[in-house]
Amino acid sequence: MGRKAKFDETKKVKKGPGRKARKQPDPVFKKELLEDDTETKKLTHRQKQRAAKRAKKKADLIEKKKSLKLAKKNVAKQNEKVISEEIADASDEENVKGFTDDNKQWLKPKQKAKPKKQESESEEADSGHEESEMEQDSDAADEEEEEGVKTDGEKYKVGTLDDLFQDSDQENGDVTSEDEGQASAKMDYNSDSSEEKSDDDDEEDKDDDDMLPIEKANIKLKKKQKLEKKLADEEMQLNIAKQDVFAFPSEEELENPTSLQDVHQRIKDVVTVLSDFNRLKEEGRSRCEYTDLLLKDLCTYYSYNEFLMEVLMQIFPVQELVEFLEASEIARPVTIRTNSLKTRRRDLAQALINRGVNLDPVGKWSKVGLVVYSSTVPIGATPEYLAGHYILQGASSFLPVMALAPQENERILDMCAAPGGKASHIAAIMKNTGALFANDANKERTKAVVGNFHRLGVVNAVVCNYDGRQFPDVIKGFDRVLLDAPCTGTGVIAKDPSVKTTKDQKDIQRCFNLQRQLLLAAIDCCNAKSSTGGYIVYSTCSILPEENEWVVNYALKRRNVKLVPTGLDFGTEGFVKYRQHRFHPSLKLTRRFYPHTHNMDGFFVAKLKKFSNVIPEPFKDEDDEEEAEKKETTETAQNGESESENVTTDSKQDIKNTSVKRSIESTNPTTEPQKKKNKPDIQKRPETTANNENQQIKKNKKKRNRKNKNKQNSDTAGSKQNTSQNGAAKNEQTSQKTTKVNKKDKKGNEDSPKPQQPAKQSPGKKPNKVNKNPPTTQNPTQNKNEGKITNKVEIEASKKLKNKFNKKKKQIGQIKGDKDKGNPKQGVNKKFKKK
Amino acid sequence: MKVLSEERTRILFEKLTKYIGVNVKLLIDRPDGTYCFREKKDRVYYISEKLLHLAQTVKPDNLIAAGTCFGKFTKTNKFRLHITALTYIAPYAPFKIWVKPSAEQQFLYGHHIIKSGLGRITENTPKHQGVVVQTMSDIPIGFGVAARTTAECRSADPLATIVFHQADIGEYIRSEDTLT
Amino acid sequence: MEIVNEILDREQKKAEKYKPIIVDKHLEVEFDIGTLLAYDSNDLDTKLLNSNTDEYLQSLARDNTQLLLNKVWELPTERIEEAIVVRLPPPTTVLPRAKPVPKPRPLTKWEEFAKAKGINKKKKDKLQWDEQLQKWVPLFGFKKAAAEKEKNWLIEVPQNVDPMTDMYEKKASEKSEKVAKNELQRLKNIARARKVKIPRVGLPVTSDKASANQLATAATVAKASTASLGKFQDKLPKEKEARGKGVHELIPGKERKRKAPIPTPQAEKEHNLNVLDNILNKRPKIDMDKAVARHINTEQIQ
């Protein structure tokens, strides 16, 4: 040390002024001392702890502040309410009033708006005021404006539209004969409403009985004020937009949008135009232009990206779409689920009410749900919450578990469990018996599962962290499996508005590919032979059919499962057709829930029953297009039943062709490359040896025979018919064709009827084909009995069958014939053209 | 999931007996099936034999938790009971203490219980006895160690600590990550 | 005429000596006058090149040089002190760097700290007015030292200090310590910048400075270091074996234990109950507090 220290005699250190660093170079370090700079220093355990503590402290502080603010706000709100009821927000009041124990009313709070208005109207009538023409006009306009929120029948809406139309006519001074018609329409409407009105009045009266006269007067006064205000607003609007018919905006207008109000107005206008297009359209404008305009406006007004909006437009009719979008802007009410392991709903409700929480039962359909309207304490931090008496959970999250209907002492799997709400619900229903596997792919999120389970007192659970797709390799044989698949979240836009702008085709594709794999894995995990179960429930919080019906449909084709009723007595039916897709008709048994109709998050629930543990041969069809070539192994289910062996041997000969054939039969409007494949295939078929053919024919017949026996099992009579019909058609065809078909029949454990259809199909044909799936899927089990059937029986059966087919030949033969003629030619033509 | 070593079993039982005394026997000797203690990453789980068999199919790396976590062994080989054990401790604990509603929140934030927050206490609670803390409506909200005997509590001044805080259900929120 | 011819001849000879300043090239030669660079993209005449290489190359070089100079002459010239000078334009060719761009010097610990805290360096005046000496004194250097010496011809020994201390010596040692510390910090900064592991400064662990863990390990190892691997050594009450990372390997005779087989549920239950019985049946400790309290109580009653 020291400035001019000479560590090394050979080196001369400069003397004189100047910076040290210049005079004396840096010391030389030994090599072993030099560290790898690639390695970043790990924090010690203590340091980590300290850091975590710090972070937590910060978070706590923020939370505290928030809760304090919230509490203050709540207190302020209450004060406001108590002091001056008049100031209280009308909508607020509506909310509180709207929720009662009654299920329906809670589910459809939106409809509340209507009775109210009618009330006001009735009041007008009561007071004996002869409202002027003008006022009626505005009333009508008012209704027109609110119609976006209404869920009533079409008639009603159309009526109001007419009103508007005519009103404008009147303003122009033209009194036409139409006017009278309109008046009558109005009358109709009024009479309708008067009925409802009386109902409502009854209720009102009941309420009124409890009120003091001053209060009554107060309410009346308020109503009047509201009405006046509304009228004034309407007048203003009418003045602003005194357009008779909606004029299609010019290019300039489109390029320079003035304000959101204008856009909103335009949306409303376009919706009205679209609802009665023939009458209200502008000359020379196509429907396309209007929808495009609407799409653009909706995107700007609700700030969605165009892709998502387009998809939504395909799901909903225009008016419902607007309702959905509106509903997606509003947060759903907070719901909690009582933990039946620790307390009862009544006790919990009492305890929470004592803490200043305003709540109600969620509805008749659930015995454990509670809706929280307002609370003076943070609902997620009460001692009851911490003691595990309840959990915060959306109402929609109850549904899949209710559909799953777990029983005691079962072994159940929740494949995507985090944060453990549904899984703990399952455990609660099982009363902590049996075994519950809660799996989640995200290790961080499993911590939440563990925390929730312990808090709620779930002791029969195993929490694990696997990719759901690998779960069948870990453990199988579950009695029930719940798969709440990760999704795009289009049903919970209110919760996470980022969905609006961030999702595109790729995201959706990624999602449904994952969902398909997960669903297949879930089905594989399930044990069909379970005495109590064998059920799989598939749910998502998305409303896109790609992620729901399509995925289920995919699984129906690939595994021995069938759809069963979910056991939920509300919700709308699942789609059977969507755009170019035609799904299995049993998809009606699935349930969809929408924010605007059920006042819960958008949700989809499907319940599947597994009826055989055999995994059918994998094949390729339209659904596989997006998927990588990855295929399930041809191996049969782990159980290794003898019949599975049979199946494989049977089908082995044809395995080669299967994948190609299936692709031909793809229900999609077939793409070009598939058509090309088609041809060589047809040529191949005749090559099979005659020997084979004979055998196959025999087997085929046997099978069909059994199929007929199994009628009861198959879901619909219609599907059965289809199979036989198809069979008939087949018989008519050339011998070549029959051999081909037979081959297919044998091979297809899963959906042998499919191949019977001609190579190219119009999308409309799809349902037929899919229909046949369930009955044929049972083939493997039937194979078992094959040996027992004597030759005699066989022959007899085949004869009978032939007779049957002959009867039906004609009907379908015609259709088929047409197609057969048409298709190959087309294919050839196209080929030529291409060349 | 390892079997606890002899030493660790002893340490665990010593800790448990502090809270529930001879009732530990009831945990081991249950009529509704055999239950056992297993250790994973220093954490001790109380799990039924049946569930354990199923849980063993899961790879150790992928197994997060099974059954109920009772607590963990510290690096100094002491056992620390976690709040998650409350499900089993609360019903068996012979000594309990009830806190007033006003003091609940204090306790749930991890503070000791002082005399002014004391609602009720089991008679003859000895010093340094493990006690379960309950609200006045009999909801168990945690456990601690008695700082004074019941007799001493009577004469203690309002700010004196009655129970040392050990664990409370607020930890479910405060330290979810480190709980299990 | 002869004279004329003579002169012409001479001139011609002279001209022959110099080559022409005009050079024809098939392709234009590219120039970068800033670096005096000419780039000839014409093909070489292979025949000539092979036959007489040197001459050909020389002539080629000359021609190109001539072209380059022609270009130079096109620039505006100046006359400075009888020499004709040309100002070259800035070069257009970018020359590649031989070495990488130097990295900025890593910040020292203080600089880092100052940056984080937003402390700006204040420039101090090199000279400071000294009230006592009534003159300007530099911040450092021999003049500063001289000034100090002049000022401190006498240093008072403070009240709280041993009166026999040499204040000059003390001051000197303080100064040298300061210098040493500064040097140490400089080295540390360099080491940090180069990511060098600095060996810990200080003495090796001795028995009086060892941690409890180290001592326990040492004790355990010592105990096991007998012919019978410590099997017959007595144990102190409450004595614990050292445990921790790497300790097990130090103890002689300790081998990696095989995992005990998983006991059957029945056996495990029995075992657990045994352990529990042992714990519960421990002789009750004499509770001194309780005894004293009871005693006082009885006394009071009496």
C-alpha cells in the first residue's frame, strides 16, 4: 500500500504529479480469483426472506390503504343514503331492489328496467294526465333507446321500431293510413304491458303497505322527476338527431368520428336498420355495408379489436350482441360460496350480516351460494373468511361442480385446479371422503390451491403440479374428472378487459388445441368402469364455440364418450352448428351461460360419460388440420381388455389407409389437397383381395345387427335410422364401393358409419354423420361376444338386415346417387382447371 | 414423502403435546382408518394411509402437498406448527382462550393478545401452555402460548400480554407462499 | 536549322524522360483524396504480368499515382512560405477499428452510491484562504504540508487524552491510515470491476473465535476420532451431535446410511404410540413458579 509502494522491484513507478491510476497500473490478480461473470450472485435465504418481507409490507400497506378508502367510501355511501334518499342514485336502488331470493329475478336483473318504466306509465295514466302526442313520441323513442338492454321477444322490439318510424312520419306532417296501423300496434303493446303492469302493481302495493304516506309521496315525486328528466333528455336527443331514416354516413364522416355519443347513436341506428332491413335500408346499400359499419363502430365504442368483434358477431344476432357487449362492461355481483365443511349457509349469512355485509342467497339452484351487494368490511379478509367458512367464487364457477355431481368416497380429479375454488367445492360435496387430486400446470398457482384447501379444511386432497396432458401417465382410473380448461376468457371480459384487444386467431387456436389435448387427457384419466361415475365435465369461461362445442365434438369423435345432460336446469343450449361447422346433435345437452341473460360470467359446461376404456384408433380429419402431426398412440386403454386386442387385429389391415380416408370424409368443405388425396384412395380400394372382402362383409353385417340391438343405448332414434339408411345406400353402390365401406366399418371402432358417406360432402350433411358416432362406438365391447354367436344366428341376422335395407334403399339412394355422380366429376374438373 | 426419523417424530410429538396433550393419541389411533405423518421438504403432512398410497404415484418433484400440513422443521431442527394444523388442533385442545371482537383484528395481524382483549380463558391454564385462540362465537382463529396462568391474568394490568402469538389465520393471506 | 533541330531533339529527349501525365484507363479509377487512396478496378494484363512482372507493376503503379496526383492538382492550392499546399477534403473511406471500442470504466462504489443518491461532485477551489496564516493555501501538495507544519507548531493535548501521547505522531499515523484505507478502497474497486473474488481479510479461525457450529463440529469429530470411532465415549447431558451441511462427511466412521424401509402402517402406528408414551410419561418437572406461588398462598392464608 502507499502511493508509491514498489511491490515489484523491476517495475519503476513514476514520480511527480498526476493521477495515481496513470502512474501505477492496476494490480494483476491470480487467475483462480477471477470469477465467472456469467454467474449472478444468488440471494441468501435470509436475504430472500427479507426481500419477501419488504415486498409484502409494501403490498400490505397498499391494501390497507385501499381497504381504508373503500371502507370510507362505503360509510360515506351509507350516510348519503340515510340522509338524503332523494340523492341516491336510481340505478343503485335498482340494483339492490333487483336481487331477491328468487332465482329468476336475480338471473335477469336487466329486465327490471322495463317494469319500472311501465310503472311510470301507469302512473301517468292514473293521474289522468292526457299526455300530448309529443310525449308519447318521446316515450317511444325512449323505449327504442333502451331496447338494447331488453331481452324480450322480437315483436315488442319491432313494435317500438315502428313507433319511431311512424313518429318521424308524423313530424313530417304526413298522416298516412299506416298511422292507424301503428296506433293499433301501440294499443296491442299497451294491452300487453297492462297485464304485466298489474302484476307489478301488486308487488308495488305490497311494498306500499309497509310505507308511510310521506314515503309514498316521496317516491311518487321522485318518479315524476325522473320521468320529466327523461322526457327532457329525449327531446334534446330528438332535436339533435332529427333524422327520419338512418342515413348511411359518408366516407368523410367515417374517417373523422366526432364523438363517442355519435358513434353510440349510430350503432343504435344501424341495429334498428338491421332489424328490419328491407324497410329501413338506404337504397343501393347492401347488408354487408351496414354490418361492416356496425362492426367498426362497435370496435371503437367498446374498444374491441376487430377480430374478436367479428367472432362475436357470428355468435350473437346483432341485438343480442349489443346486450352482451353492454353486459360485459359491467362487473358481475360478488358471490361467495359457503364452505359446507365448516358451516351452514344460514349461520354464515347471519355472521356476515352482523359484520355489516348486505347479502342474499344466490338463487334456488344453489344451496351454498350467496350474493354480496355491499359490505362495510373487506369481504376477503373477515375472520369468517380466514377461518374458511366461505370462499369468494363467481356464481358461474359453481356450475361445473354441480354438473360433476361428485359422490362420497369417489376418486376425483380436477385437472386445472388453481386457485382451488372448484376443487374445494368438490371436496365439500364429498364431505372430505374419498380422494381429490387437484392438479395445476403452474407451480406458483398451486400455492394458492394449497392455501385455500387448508383454509377451507379440505384434508382429502393431493395437490400436484403436472402439465394436464401428461396426467394420464401419472395416474388413471378416476371416477370423475373436472376439466376447467384454460381459455381466452371471452366470457369474463368484465373481469379482464384486456381480452378485448389482445386476443386474435392465433391465441384462440392455441387455446383450443391445448383444450383438446387436455380434454382427451381428462377422458383418459377417467375410468369408464367405475360403478358410480365415469363422468367428465368440461367447462370454460369462454363463449367461443371454437373453445367449447368444437372441442367437445372433437373428443366425441376420438374417445368412447357421449354427452349426458348436465343437470343444470337453466342456461342456453350449446350450438349444434356454427359457421361452417356442424356438430354432433347431442351437443344440445351442453349448457352456455351469458352475462346478459344469466347475470353471471360467460360460461360453458359439458358433461361427458365415458362408456369404454378403449382408446379408438387415431385418425385424421378436419379437426386435425391445425394440430401438429402428433398422434395418440394406437395402443388401447391400459386395462388391456381382450376385446381391445380383437379390435386391433381386426383393423390392422386397414390401419394404413385409415388416416387418409378419414381426411377425405372430413366434414369441412373439403380443401383442395384433401380432394387430391381422395382419388388415389378410391383407386386403392378395389385392390383388396376378394377373400378379405367376404369376411369383411360378414362382419359388417354382424355389427350392424348388433347395432340395431343397441338401439336403446344410442342417444336418438334418428341416428339409428341414419346408420341404416346409409347402409342401404351403400348396398346400392358398386361392389367396389361396398368393399371399401366394409373395410371402413370394421376398422372404425369409433365412428365407422362416417366412412360410409361419399367422399365429398356438403357441410349440411355433417350432422347425419356425427349422429352415428355413439352407437357404433360400442363395437369393441360387442366384439367380445363375437365368438359366441353361432353361424346360424349370423345368417339369419344378415338376412333380416338385408330386408330392412332394401326397404329404405330408395329414399337415400337417390340422394346418394346424386352426390356420387357429382363429386368425382367435380374433383376431376378442378384438377384439370388447376393444370 | 419420507417417514419421519425417530428424532423428528419425537420433536413433532413434543410440540403437539404442548397444545393438545394426550389427545395426540387420538390423531394417531383413529377409528376411521390409519393416519400417519410424512415429511416432504422439511414439512410434515398428516395424511390418511389410503390417500398416501395414491399420492405416492405422483413424482416427488411434482407433488406440492397432500393431506394436511402440520408445520415444518426449521434449519435448527425445531418444529414449528403452522396455522394449517388448526383444523386438527382446535377440536382437541384442552386449553382455550376467547378474544373480544375488538381484539380479533389485532390478533389476526400477528400481535400478541393483551389483557384488554381477553374475553374468556380456560380455568387452570398453566404458564407456557399452548392454547387455541377463538373468537367469542367459537371460531378458532389461531393458537399461541399462554404468557400467564389464569390466576395471574385476573390481576394483570390491561396492557399485559396474556398470550404470545404463534400462528393465526391471517397468515393465510399474509404468508400464503411460505405456509406450505 | 541545325540549331533548331538540336533544340527540338533535346526537348524531345527531355520529354521522353518523363512519361505523359495523361493516362488512359478502361474503367475509371476510384479515388478517396482524403486518404490519398486510389482504387483501380481494371483487370491486370496477365500476359505482361507473367512475362515481366516488376516492370508491369511499376508502370501500373506509376499510372495510378499519376492519376491520383492529377486529382490532387485539381484541388485549390495555396502558397504557404514558398510551398504549394493543398488542403485535402475529409476522407470518405471508413477505416475499420483495429480494437474494440473501449468500455466505459465501471463505477466505483462511491460513484455508484452517489449516482443512486443523486449526489453531484462539487468542484473545490484549488486554493483556500487560510485565516490563521493570512494567505492562500493549496488543497494538497508540499505547500499544504508546509502550511500545516507552520500552523501546527504546537498541538494541544486534549483533556480526555493521555497527556503523554505524542500528538504529532498520532496525526501522522492517522494520515497514513487514511492513505492506506484509500489504497485499499482503490484496490477493492478494481477488484469489483474485474469481478475478482477477494480473499477474506483477517486472521484464520482460532478456537476463541470459532462459531458454535464450528466448535460443535470439531467436538463431534474429536469424539469420533478414537479407535472404536467414539462408540464408548461418554455423552454429556443434553449433548447434541453436530449436524448440517458437510458435517456428516467429516465425522470418521460415518457412512451414508441406507434408507430405512417404510414401515407398515400398523408398525408405524405402534412406534408412534411408543414415542408418544415416552414423551407423556416423562417425570414431571418441578414447577418452581407454581411451588413458590402455592407457598406464598398458603402463607397468606395463615
